[in-house]
Amino acid sequence: MRKIFASPAVIVPMAFMAACSGGTDDPLPSEPDPETPALETRPAGEVQRVTKEGRIEQGTECLVLATPDGERWAFNQPEAADFGVGNYVEIVGEVADASFCMEGEGTIVPQSIAALQPPARDRDPARAGGIALTEDYVLGSWTAPGIDADCDRPDIQISSSPGAMVIETSVNGTPTTGRVVLGDYPLIDWDDPLPDMPLESRGPDGLAILRPATDAAYDTVEVAGNAVVGTGVELIKCP
């Protein structure tokens, strides 16, 4: 089931601040207040509605949706939505006449935000154009995306040691280490009785831990507090 935030029409302000894309002949509102930097002005004339999907990134002033086609759309995420940097989402909304964000193609005033699974080209090389996993790619600190993401306390640490790459995390709530194996079939080699778990890229800087390849009798495992189900646990790399 997709997780969706929908902006209730009854609480949408009738007037916001001023424009970042589009523009009209009507006079613009007053200068934006720096203390409330992410508000937008809804279109004064013909409404331009858009539906865009992509990965959330941190922009200069606001969050930015980076689409698979290379577009960048700023948006102000309502407090009720629990999506954050690294999440892959679909945003339905209106293009603002004006915005403090001032980045990309324009600014979207969201009406709804829904979590989506990344398309094939945003994933594994075997799935049409992702990024191959290398040692440089996987080494470092990783965290699950979202509003609770904290690179000061990463969920996973992958480091190099003589003869192996070691992953340190928690499995089912217990601190655990394993061995990261790359090549044609990247995976995490946990100590028994845990099953091996495949790895894949969620490009350009994401990593996913997947269910075991043979999992008919798979008992769900939690890695870093996230259940490895469906299309796996997705992680983003910390700077």
C-alpha cells in the first residue's frame, strides 16, 4: 500500500507569498519573510496542475524533487507528511506563481505526496541502467531515508578490513556484523543462521538490502530497525 499525504483543502491559505516560476501581470505580494522561507503563492490566473515523481533532495532553501528525466522542482513539504531526503515519491499539485525557494523548473504547491517504488532505471544494473556496486560505492555510512534520518547516528557502517568489507548494524535489535561480497551477485554474508541478503544500487547514491533470493520459508528480518520485506530496505549514503 502506498503511503500518501493529501493536503486538506479546508486549511489551504487563500494567499501565499510571491513568485518563482510562471509570473503574471498582477502585482506581486510583499517580500517574503525570512522567518517563513518556504511559503508559496498559488497561481493567480489559470492554474497549472502537475504530477511529478522522483527522489527528494535537499535544495538551497527548500526540498527538491529530482525526476528521472533530470527536472528539479522545489516544494515545501507540509508538516503532516512524513517523507524526507532520499524518499522516492509522486507529488501532485499546482505550480506556484511565486516562491522563496527559487530553484529548478519552479515550485510545486503539493496537494498530495505518495511513496512510490523507484523505476527500473533508478535501480540495479540488471534492471535497465542502474549503477554497479563497487567498493568505493558501498564503503561508508548509510541511513534509512525519511524525517528520522540522522547521519550523526547512521543505521549502517561498511568499512574495509584485510581481506573483506565488513558491515556493522543491528539485526532484529542485536548489534551484528557481516561480510559484504561484491561481483556479479552482491550480497551480505551474515553469520549463520541468518540468510544471505542480496544488495543492489538505488542510484545515484542509494543502496538496498533485499530479501533472500530463495525465501519461501523466510522469517522476516529487521536490519537497522527496518523489516526486509517487499523490495527491501532502502538506504542513502551519508556525506
